[in-house]
Amino acid sequence: MQAAREYVRALSSPDDTEPLPASTNSGLLQRMTNTACATYESALLEYDEIPPTSEPVCILGNEYSAIYDLDDIRKVFYSKMWMTYRKGFPSIGGIGPTTDTGWGCMLRCGQMLLAQTLVHRHLGRGWQHNPKLLDPTYLKILQLFQDKKSSTYSIHQIAQMGVTEGKPVGSWFGPNTVAQVLRKLAPYDQWTDLQIHIAMDNSIIISDIRELCSMVSSLSPERDSGFRESVSGASSTSVRYRGPQAASLLTNIGGASSAKNAVQSEECESERRDDRVNVTAAAASSSWKPLLLVVPLRLGLTEINPCYVRSVKECLRLKQTVGIVGGKPNHAYYFIGYVGNQLLFFDPHTTQQVVDLDNEDAGGSIDESSYHCPFIYRMNIEDLDPSIAVGFFFESEPDFDDWCQQVQERLVDPEKRAIFELAYERPAHWVDKAAAHSDTYSDYAVVHADDRVYDSEEEFELL
């Protein structure tokens, strides 16, 4: 880990000509140093590796030992896609900025959360990156996020679509804003065919999600009726499911079995792919469209309320989680796990030179090493800004049913103040669903290389 500290110190140094000590002369760090420029927004972060502790290390629904599984933890972290500030990309809108340094950190965190979702969708939850043998599907996912106007989830598309949310190009986004923008861009990614639903007012409406995913409920009329009555019998339809009857109903919905931990050897590769194909086929047969559920939350006024700390951890323990976007004031991070009271995350505040992922270099390879982080960040959960957005991915209907049951048992029943609510139908006082989703996707268009929409706001509907 000393090499990682020297690497970070080199990025922070005002003299970018100062060579790294010999101790950092590893292939990975050397390649990253060649592409990274000496710009780093310093913050009070932990660069040390995870301390030896008997407490489990939880990363996106999987648990590891800090003592015995440290190498596995490193592999898991290195396999995640690390989106950072970039410089030298084509100007946004033709006359806009050529770097997102200083304003694009939340946009990059949104990219990381969505990239993890796409990895789950196309490669499976247990996938791990092998830098010596690039998976073509992995590379195709990464190309969706490269800094080109033609890439669906590029900084160009996100920044310009942000104008529809009242955010001029170059503005800092909040967690909800970046989620709304990604929702508008997702329909243009026909390869992934992903639905994105944003649950507002701390409430998840189950019937809305089932309808969005174009799925006929698998509940029998009797069970469906009883399920609705258990909710409508209360004072409001926006209530938490509590008590033995509700727990029994949720248990009967069914659920998918837990995903296995990360694959550790090449011999398991074919089996892992077969499992992924089977899951995808099962999802198709039930007419369920894969869903990314984003839940924006406000967990306090100026700092996180301690009563929500346990629930934040539980969100990261659910197997369907794809992480949390949030951070500290003026510093957005992407959180994927925790150990004790410390959150584990990726920090986008390193400026690197733009990389072309469409063309091979002279050696016939594509250098994507700068999209992977060689060290692990940690911060105390009490320092978390109260404004966050939690992401969950559901590949299939049983996956969603299992999540509902787990949320009920682990996030709703044990808490006097649940981090969010589950309800079967929309409360009567809420705005009509059709009006809430009246923004049809025909109002938006992916910006292609020859388009210039940065010059005028007239082509956007400001919300």
C-alpha cells in the first residue's frame, strides 16, 4: 500500500516532474502515472488498506474477512470501473469545456453506479476483471462511458441532458439530478434494455415498479387481494409493512437464491456465463425488463442522523445493491461497502488524460488501466453528507420479490424510523402517475457528434 500512497502524493504534488520513488515502480502504477495529470482535489481520506479486524468487510452484498480475504478484496475493488475527472476530450456542445475538473464529480459517480449496474446486467454479479485478457462485453460497457459525444453515457450526454433538469453545462449535480438524467438517457441504450425508476418521497410503490417492468403479477387473485387489503386497512396506503401477517405475505411472494461470491478462477468462467444466460432467459420468459431502482434520500439537515447509520449499512449488504452516490460537502463519492463504521468508496477527484477506447495502440491493445483504481478509500460514516441516492438492480421478478422481503425484514420492521417505505399502491393524495411521468422520451435526443445544443437553451424544456 506504500506504492499507492506515493502515487497519490505524486498526483497532489505541484511539481509533476518529480519522479516517483523506486518503490512505486510497478507496471500498474506506472501506466496510471503516465496517463494521469498532477491535479487532485485533496480531502481527508484514508489511503491505507483495510485494517486487520474481526469485523466483516461488506462489498455490494458480499462479505469478506479483512484478515484472510484481503487479496480477494483487492481484486473486487480493482474490478470496479473507476470514473474520474478527464481533460482533453472534445468540447461539450462544440464550444463548451474540454475538462470536467471541478464540477463533474457527481456526474462521474453516477457513471460508476450505472456502470456497475451494466456489469451485473451483462456479465453477472460475480464477474471480475482480468487485465491480461479483456472481456469484449466488459470493453463494450466501458465504451458507453468514454468521453465522446457519440457514447450514450458520456460526460457530454450527461452534462447536456442536465440542462433539462435546470443545470447548465458545467454545473454541479446532486444525487437526484444525476439519477434523473441517467433515466432519460437509458432508453437510447437498446443493447442493455434497462428501465430506471426513481422512487421519490422515500417511498417505493410496488405496483408502479411491476407496471414499469411490463410484468403481469405472479400473485394469485386471492393472494393479491389479501396483500392489498393488508395495506389499505391501515390509515394510509403509504405505510410500512409490519406484523406477522405482512411478513407472511412477503415471504410467500418468493425470492431468488443468493448470488455466489466472486469467481476466483478461469475454470469457473463457463459455469458463471451459463448461470447468467439462465437468469436472463428466465427474466425474458416472465416479460420482466431489468430495472435499476434509485432511491434519493435525505438523512438529516446538515449531517447524517445517527438513527440511519445501521440502515445505510444494511442497504450495502443487500445482494441487489449497486452502491450509493453521495459524499461530503462539495465532494461526491461512490460507495460500495463498509467495514465497521467506515465506508469504502471510489473518489473521482483525480484528473486524468482522456483515453480513446475505440482504437488499439501500436501494440494492438487497448489500455484501459486508468479506469481501475489501485487503492481503497475509506471514510467515517458519520462524515457522510445526508443527501444520498441508493441504487438497486433487479434482473428478474424473483430478484425484486426477494428484495422486497429483505427490505421488510432488515430495513422496515427493526426500525422506528425506516430509511424508506414500502407500499403496494400509490397514496390517494399523490399526483396522478400519468402526470408524474408525462415527459415522454421523444422530447429528448442523444447528442451526436455533429449536433451543437450547447449554444441555446431553446431546444430543452427546463423543468
